[in-house]
Amino acid sequence: MRSRRRTRGVAIAALVAAATIALYVTVSLTTGSGSDQSTAAAPRLGTNGAPGVQTANAARTGRRGEATRAPITLQWVGDMAISSTLGLPPGGVYNAVAPLAPTLRDADITLGNLEGTLSVGGASKCGGDSEGGTCFAFQAPPSTAFALRRLGFDLVNQANNHAQDFGPSGHAQTIAALRRAGLAWTGDPGQITYLTTHGVRVAFLGFAPYGYTSNLLDIPTAEAMVRTAARHAAIVVVIIHAGAEGSDQLHTPLGTQYYLGEDRGDARLFAHSVIRAGASIVLGSGPHVIRGVQRYRGHLIAYSLGNFIGYRTLGSGGVLDDSGIIRVSLNPANGRVVAAHWISVTLDGGIPRLAAGDGDAPLVASLSLQDFPNSHFEIEADGVFAPTSGRGVASATVDASSG
């Protein structure tokens, strides 16, 4: 693992040793039609890979039930919305976010939620006004995919309300741009994406409450997809785009949420259902503010990381500027958390920067306790998840071996 941060309560010598290994990836993108696509791999060396290239170590293929392997470290960030019309960040996306590149690269697989298209031309879903009233359509240059790849992203989620901002053509251009940059994606209807790192196969599935994505509102189908993924991968990562939006949406409510007349799903019910079906972890986005982190049946659910890139595209000020990168190490044998760290981020004019001091980690800890009083992880002021079972009971790792 490339991580050089020390997480208290957990010593993982095997991960330190793995830092010397060149990383290679095999990517298989399975769509609802059953078609299969593969790309070759190249090492991540802190620079942009060649077209059609992915990263991670593919020395062996992991499967459930095999011998114990070193934990796999994932990182997840929140919403990224970029617009050519409203204006790109000064110096471009890469230069604007480059101060965070060392952090983004400091995991086996880093992923985020890409809101909007990487395309040119075409008709906006908003008609003549792409950004006005309550309708927003985001279109960034296709070259943005290379910037994200160079920053350290391995995969982006396309299951959200902006994936079709410029129709099927815009989405097709986005997928083509991601392919050229060697950046994996998930979230299309029925899609399961597989990445292999350190010999462990990891499945990614993205869901949102829309028919042009894997549908968050169809829980039985989602459960079936997760069960399929669990048969073919040691770790199953489910990404959700769910919930109402705005500065007053810090809490994760019970039941279904609606926003602008849309059914935005029941985030708790969905997350719990897919974990029971075999998901290892659930990572959320959509509310544009941070939300609490839940421990459910020994697995981690991060309901929202807020915004990550929102230059001239997303609301700002107050809690809308609170963001984070959640770094989680999972045991390939059971998908449970070995170590975790909430890395506080703040947005400055929509551009992410590491927060000073403890940042918003205390807020995440407070929200987690309030919303999930009997099923939360203990999060220390600096964002490190304490070595407890989530109920204040000491254990050898962040999560107990059962529960």
C-alpha cells in the first residue's frame, strides 16, 4: 500500500512492505447486457497513465475463502461538478486540485462521484439555459478525465442525476473520455466494475434513483447485483447517490427523502439491504453536505462526503464548504474495517484543500453519534477511527470480528 499515514491502534506491516511494489491493474466492466470490456494496466507513478490504462496490482486474483491477505485501502471523496460554461478552475482542474494529489494517491484505489459529463456540444437537459433556476447541467472538457486520473483517481461513479445532463451523446462521450484516460467507472444500468489490486478482486456498483443508472429504488434488483458481485470478488463496494440536498440536510433521516418532487430513495434501507446481500462497504453522495458514518453488521456506511470540486458549480459557504476524504482499509476475508480515517477537507471557492487542525472531523463524529447512537464508529477529533467495536468496546481493530 502507498499509504504513509499512521493509523493508531492498527499496525499493518504488510502494507508498508507493499509500498515498494509497482502497481498494475486489470479492469473488467460488466454491463447489464452481459458484455465484457477489459483494459491493460500501467503503474501509477504519480503521473498520468497511457490511454486505456488502469492501475493496481494484478499479481493474483482474490476470491472469498482464500488465504488471508493484507487489507485493501480505499479512498472516497464527494461530489465533483465541473463546468466549461460557468468557468473552469484557474490553471485547470489538475493544477487547482494538485495540492491534494499526494493524499489522493495514498491508497490502493481512490474513487469519487463525477457529476456531469465530459463532452462537447449536444443539447442540455435544461434547454437553452444550462445553469439556471432549479435546473443545472454540467459539461466539462473530455480532457478532464486525464486530469482526474493524474490526480490519483482510479474510478468515478456515474450513477447520479447529472450523468445524462447532455443526453445519451454526452454520456457516451464521457465514457469514451474515461476509457482514453484509463479511468474506470460504474453506475450504468446493471453495471458491475471489477478492479484487481494486490491480487484481490474488488467489485464496484453505483446506484441512483433514476432509470438511466442502476436504480436505487429497485432494491431487489440491487440485492441480486450485489450477490452476483460477491460471487466474483473478495470485496464489494456499493456507491449510492441518495437523499435531499442543501445546508439543512446534515442528518440521515429514516425513510424516503424527496427533493424538488423527486423520490431520492431511502438511503438507510438501501444501504442496509445491500450489506445484508453481501456488500462490504457503502459510500454515499448527493446531499452536498457531510453526513454521519454508520456501523451496520460490522460494515461501514458513509452516507455523504459533501462536495469535493465545486468551482462555480455548487453552493458554498458554511457547512457546504465542509468536505472530506474517507480512507478505509478492509479485510479481504470478510470485508470489514481494519482501519479508517476521516481526512478533513475544506472548499475554498469550490476548490478542495486539506483543512487546518481537526477540521470537520468532530462534526462527523457528532452526526454519527446523533443519527446512529447504537451503531456508529468512535471517531477521534483528528478523524482517526478509534480501535473499538463501535459500541465503546475495545478490540484489536477498528471493528470487532463479529456483530
